[in-house]
Amino acid sequence: MALESLIFDTSTSNVILFALLILVGFAALILAFWYTWRFNENRIALSPYSGMPLRRGADLSYYSMERVLRYLYTHQDYRNRIFKLSSAAVCRETGRIFPNSIGWWDTIHVTWDFLQKQFPGKYVSWGSLTQAQQKAISEMHHSLEGFQTDQSSKEPQPKLVEPQFALLKPGPLYVDMETYTLLGWKIVPDTDLEVLVVQRPRRTRSEPHL
């Protein structure tokens, strides 16, 4: 009986050890996959405007972070909410910040749907509007200060913006022609960074359809 018990205990120990080795090997495979995925995602996470790799918002200096948060606070409402810079990506060439673009696996993912994520709408480029349309929409808003209204692409679709307009500071301004909501980039004071700002019109009911 003692011999049989010893054999049984030894076999059980071997099974447990073997199971632990399998678990360790499986964990190592998951870790290797995670690092590979993160590297590949970072390599292809490109700015929609410059086509160059994006950086993490967490890598910004403390001074820059403080300025961004102060600026966001001045615009804070249900359309323009403060976001975590640690979960944002930044375009190195333009300084534009894309909120909530770092996923579960600590990878950066930004596509042209960032406009819809910021505020849903059917947006067209400001430059694609006629002068009459621009004037009428301007009169619906209290001010267009800080938005890019001087130079803009004639292409209606935001993703078709030409390089000479894509890299301007501040960045492009977009308009939802159904609600006349503005969505555009504004420069954070005392920095080279930009954030997207949503601005609803003061009035729309009395305005004719453009």
C-alpha cells in the first residue's frame, strides 16, 4: 500500500508540474503576441492629416498637458468634454490631439471616424461651401474666432483634404449642413497643440435652407 501510495503521489506531482509548464508556456505565447501586436499597431497608427506615426498623449510635457486641460475646461459642456490625455494620440506634425484613441491592448487606433466620435454629423469641409453659405452659417453663430476660415479645401469630404490644407494651423473646419453645427480644430494657447471643438449655432429655426 505504501509503495502504491508513493507511486500515486509521484504521478500526481508530475501531472501538476506538467500542467504548470503548459500554463507558463501559454502565458509566454500570449505575452509575445501582445508585444508583436502592439509593435505592429504602433507602426501603422498614422495621422489622418500628415500620414506620419502618431505619438501618445501621455508623452506630452507636464506644461503642455496643463495648458490643454485648462483650455478644455474653458470649453467644457456636454458637447466638449474633458478627456484623459493618457488615452489620446497626438499628431507630431500638426499637434492635433485625438481623444480616446488608445485601446485595451495599449495600441493607437485613429481613422477618419474620429469626427463622428467627437460629435455625430454629416460633415463637409468649410471651403466646399459657397460664400453665401459661409456668410449665412457665420451669422447663425456668435463667433467663428479660432476656427480656420481663411483657407480650406474645396473637397467636401474631410478625408480628401489636400496636404496644403491638411497641415495648416489651425486645422480644418467642418460643417454639418443639416444642423449647421461646426466642428473644427483650435490652437491651445501658448502651445503648438490643437483640439477639436464643437460649436452649435445660436439659432436655426428661422434660417432658410441653404
